[in-house]
Amino acid sequence: MVDATVGHGGHSYLFGKQLGPDGLILGLDVDKNCIIRAQEKLNSLSCKVILVRENFSNVAEVMAGKGIGKVDFILADLGFCSGQLTDSSKGLSFQENMPLDMRLDNRLKITASDIINNEEEESLANLIFDYGEERASRRIARFIVEYRRSQPITTTGQLAAIICKSLNQPVRGRRHQKVHPATKTFQALRIVVNDELGRLEKLLADSPRLLKENGYIGIISFHSLEDRIVKLNFKENAAKGFYEIITKKPIVPLREEVISNPRARSSKLRIARRI
């Protein structure tokens, strides 16, 4: 199987326990710390484990480079792990004041700070609307541009405060709010910095030729932009006779799961079988 976003190895460990010595897991992640953590987690498995620091969009290239033919299962969990959220070098969280980076792969050149400080107001507003689905995008962009005239925006705390001010919301959010006012803007920046949607589309385009007959692909998404891309791709491949869609509707977490893991509340799992 391919775990295209191996993270700390949680999914691979569960699947790996079902595989014997003849089994193989190929795990990919752009975060070198995740690769180290996954290696520690998966060391006890009896199956063969190959871990590569590479983006999930390059599964086909990695498989070819490792001499791996078609596989039985491709899994991609499009969320980021809790360790990345609390890693100050990543700059993903508005709960703590971190450098405004947002690169999951530090080999990338453009940071969120670069975008926030250099994009024109209209372009910034469109970005926040298109990738964050934030209805107040133009107001937020205007406040960002006004602020940066006096000083650059270099931390997540600065940006979160600007967004909250533009929306007349307290920086810490109100107790009854399930979603922090900065959530959608931070999502938009993270998607653009990491080209998340483009990379997802490439993975989905390559997958039919990477799967064996009766092989499965499972994608866990966390917002509507990702889920829409997965849904449409599965439908298109089903119409071409490549896939049978197993999940007519996405699988979502039970209430008990959300209570124990609040970050799972927006997750959706879609599965298709290669015909």
C-alpha cells in the first residue's frame, strides 16, 4: 500500500499490523520530522516499510524510482498532524504567536509572510475568498494592506489580530464560537503556500494507473474545496469505467469521535475501487 501522507505513522501502523512479511508500505511526507517519527512508530511491523521525504503528488514518480509496480491501496489524509500545528517553525497556528511561514515543506521558497506583505489588495482578497471561502475577504484584505503600510506582518499573532479587528471580533474569539475568526484566512494561505489543491489533483489523476484491479483509493479531506475535487474525480473515473465508488456519501466521524478528537469534526472519507 501507499500511505501518501504518512505523518507520524498512525494509519500505516494500523494497516501494517494486518500485513505479513510479504507486505509493503510506501510512506511519503514532506516533513522530515514526520518521517523520523513514522520510522520509530513503524519499526515493529513485520512488513517492509519504505519512507520517503516527498510530496504526495509525486507518488507515481517515487513508485517508479523504487521499482514498485501497481499497488493494492492508496491512502491520503489531507489534514496536517497536531505536531505540525504546535511546531513554531511551521507558523500554522493562530493560538500561539509564531513566524508567519505555513510551509509544510521548508524546501519551498514562498512563505505566507511573503504573500501577505507583497500581494496587491484585490489579489489578496480573491485569494482569501477563493481558498478560504471567506465572505469578508475584501474587508480583511483592506485591513491587512492598511496595517502593512506602517510595518511588515511577520507573525501569526499579528495576522490573527488584524483579521479579528477587521471583523470586530476579540482576538481570542468568543466562547460560543466553534470557529476562530482567522480560520478561513489561515486556511487560504496554507493552501496557496503549499499548492495543496494542485497537488491533490495530480495525485488523483495518477492514481487509476497506479492501482491494481480491485485496488482501493481512500482520501480523507477536511474542507469543501478538497472534498469537491475528490468527489468530481471519483465520478469522472466511474463514468470512464475505471472506478466503482464505494462511498456514495462520504464517511464522517461519529459524535463520540469528535468529542475525543475535535479536529476530526470536518473530516470526510471517500473511497473508490479500481475496476
